[in-house]
Amino acid sequence: MTREIIAILRGIQSHEICDIADVLIAAGITKIEVPLNSPDPFATIALLVKHAGDRAVVGAGTVLETDAVTRLADIGAQMVVSPDTCAEVIRATKAAEMLSYPGVMTPSECFAALRAGADGIKLFPAFKIGVDGFAAVKSVLPVAAKTYAVGGVGPDNFADWQAAGITGFGIGTGIYKVGFSAADVAKRADEIVIAYDKVFP
């Protein structure tokens, strides 16, 4: 079973990435994002690709420029996540045969992202859009469009988002904060997976 959960490890450092990745994968979370505003992100991502690239989809978040896409492709990353909708970044990501998940907030951004070739769209910040807002947008999106709620989502509201038609979630501080140990992350990952499995059987 492939769970549509992206673990967002903002602020993580290279020396801890392997242990954190191992507990995420053990819990059943196999999409892992290291945002580029983390310390030395490209080195961390390269290490993660080498350590777990055959067990997880490894990528970067907060990707804003095509130069970063090129660097990510060179180190073997598989996924590019952005907080915004930039057609050039989306097209460069797809040209490099990586998954593209740009950030969107409005219907116009949703359609611009999909037209540029995005594999899925990241509703960000989801807590501002809200379940009702998403449901309204979802009603006009292509049926096959994959949608991910990011920002203010977690086990307590998975069911509400699922009922509105969401595909999956990106989880940041709910799964990792700077200073968390692997055990801390494992506990949260298990709780997230249990809640997810209840609403996405």
C-alpha cells in the first residue's frame, strides 16, 4: 500500500537524516521531502537518496528556481515540491523525469499547475483554504487531479479532508521539528499512519 503522505523535514541536518528516514519508512511513509531552506539541503538530499532512494521517493521542498531543479536531478532526487506555482519549475522538473508538486491556493493556480504538467497540486496553506474552500475548487478540477493538503492538517482532520475528496497530505511540524529524535518522529509517524489508514482503507 502506497500512502499519499509526504513527510516535510524542514530544518533537518545531514547527520540525522538516515535515522529519521528509516523510522518514517518503517511506519509506512515513503515520500520524504527536505526543504531547500534547511541547512545544507543538497548534501542532505544526496545522502538520503543514497541511503533510501530505493525504498522511498526522495525530494526537495521550497524549490523556487530551475537551477535548483537541475541540481536535484544531478543528485538523483525524485520529487520537487514548491510553495508556489511556477510553470518554468514544473516543466523543468518534468523534463528531468521527477515528480512535480507545486503549491496552489486559487483555482487559477490549480489549472496553471496542471496545464504545466504537475503530477499533483499542493493546497497551501490548507488551513486557510479550508475544507469547504477545497471542496468548491475540487468540483471544477479534473477528476484525475491529485490534491494534497499541506499546512494545518493532521490526524484530527484527515477524515474531513478525505470526505471532501483530497488525495493526500503533506505533514511538516506534525511529524518533525528541529530537535526531534528518531523516536519522536517514529511516534508521530505511527499515529499519522493509523489515522490515515482509517479514512483511506
